[in-house]
Amino acid sequence: MQVITIQEGDTLTGLAVIYYGTIEGVVSLARDNNLSITSELTLGQKLLIDSKKIIKPLTAKQLQLWLDR
């Protein structure tokens, strides 16, 4: 597992897309951190990311393209 620190603007959905490559990854991310998929994150909160599920993280440009579609 990898630990990440929540920064301003982070959401479970956004992090799922960045690390797992799909919006469906939000379910795994929430489950791995004992959260619901609608949980609000707090600045500085630590989350576990399952290293076995990580794809190559998206660049900021790739994420923006995904968000703009």
C-alpha cells in the first residue's frame, strides 16, 4: 500500500481516476480506507492506495482532458 496526503481539491473520484485509471476505482479506494463513496476528504488526511491496482498515474494534462470530456 502507498500512503497519500489529501491536498486541496482532492476527491475520492478524482483520486480513483488518477491512480486506478477508472471512476469505478472509487469503490476500492473507499473500501480500503473505511469510507463511503460520498465521504468528504479533509486537508491533510491520509489515504491508502493499493499499490497492486495502481496504473501509471495520470499527468495533470491527462486528468484535465478527462475532466473536460
